[in-house]
Amino acid sequence: METLEPIQQTLGEIDKRIPDALRAAFGLEKRASCSSEDAIASFFALYLEPPHHRERRERDGEEPRALRMNWASCYAPRHNEDAHFGHDEAGVVGVADGVGGYRKKGVDAGAFSRGLMTSAFLQVLATESGTPVCPYTLLERAYEETVASAAKGGSTAVILSLAGTALKWAFIGDSAFAVFRDGRLVHRSQRQQRRFNCPFQLKATGKGERVNKADVGQMAVRHGDVVVLGTDGLFDNMFDAELEVVVRMGMALGFSPKNMADVVAGIAYEISTSKTRDSPYSADSRRLQGDQRRGGKPDDITVVVAFIVSLYS
């Protein structure tokens, strides 16, 4: 599993990676050296420019022999209840979000999410190289092992795997993912929840949703696609259109997966601390509860960014 410094320890470095153009576009607090007019002008120039890191989808008429994931992550902990993993060779990534309500019961609300992701990672390690990974089966086995370990609490989860040209998934709750092609959103998972801010969850007691309630599916992907995976700390704070803007600019600037994960997490973090800026969380609260809520949702934020890359003979 990737060892990451909490973003709180490196916010200064993350802050420097957020382009002034994105700060202006998102209405974030600008640096003293940032001119809003110049930043907005450069934003639109980059937004309209084809991403320079794109390669031809075919090389000399050849079809790609295979696809692989180049992935990286950024974790901005608040209660330290998120967990994630990834395996390059197997082409598998996953995130999980411990149910915070267990804190009130004196339970480590991150224990179940960490158990799920650790179990899933160890199972991938034990899989014979080249064997396709089924996200649903992986989630099911990870759940069974985590319950057997006597870990308390509950968790949402999403696991993605790349098999050939198929991106497969299994998820439960409001941890989510989005797929971008040529900088445009082409697929977005739909969260599962019983009511506002009460997502489906796997529980240690077995009283939550069963794994068979997981949303399972697949889609064809191709070279150049970008996959963004995250807990609700990301998707409760950034609208899909905003995430699309960051992905497009990141592609235009030639970001690596790590650069993009850092910038996405950094922006989501800033929005989460705002008392006035609109967010998916506050918009849903107004729509579903009839209140006047504004601002972001302070929470753990996990972001995994995977570039889909071709392998040629």
C-alpha cells in the first residue's frame, strides 16, 4: 500500500501546485502574486488547448496490446477514517470510508475501512500474476475477512479493476468514481443512500447492507482516459463540472497522476472548510431537507487518480 503523508503536513506544497488559473476559476483565495484577470485569461487558454500529453490512440495503425493503470493518491485526513489501496501490476484500486457515527459509541470508526482495504490488498498480492481481478468477489472476500477479524464499525467502499480494455467496478454507499475522456466526464457512479447523509454501508454486525447490494458493472476504456476515485469527502465538496475543469486543466498542463490527485484533494479541502461556498453537500441539504445550508462538508478526503495508458508491442 502507498505510504502517504497527511495533507495537513504538506498543505504549503499542495497549495503551490494549484495553478492561479484554477484558483480564479474556483473562487479560492488567491496568492498575493495572482492577478485574477491574468489567471482567468490563462485558464481559458489552457481549457481550450488540447492536452499536450495526449498520444495518438493508435501507433502506425496498431491496436494497443493492453492497457494499464498509472495511479497515485492523496489523503487529507480529518478523523482518519478513510483507507485506500492500489496495485499497479494487477490494475486494481480501492477506497473505503469508515462510518463516522461509530465515534459516538467509542468505536474506532476507521477500523472497518482499514480492514476492508488491507484484506483486499493482501488478496490481490496473493493472486497469480495476469489473473483478472473481479471487484465484486474481492469486496465480498474482504468483507468476510474483516468481519471475521472482529473489527467493529462499518464502511462504504468502491473497488475498480482493469481487465483488458474493461474497467470493472463494485461499490456500496457514497464512495464514488468518475471517468473522463478527452477531458469530458463520460461516466459517474451514482451513490447509494437510504436518506440524506445516510449511505448504504457494510457493517461488522451484518445489520447493514449485504455485499449483494453493491452496484456492479463495467465499461470500455481506452488510452488517455482519466479515472478519479474518492470518498464522499471529495464528491460532497466538488460538483462533477468542477472536477471536470480540474481534470481538463491538469491534462493541459501535463500533470502526473500524483500532481492531479494533490490538486483535486487540495481544492476539495479548501471548499470543505468554506462556510459560504456552495457544494454538492449543501445543495443536497437544501433540496432534501429544506434548510438554507451553505458551505462545504469537513471530512476525510481521499483522492485516487488513475491514468489509463496503452502498452504496445
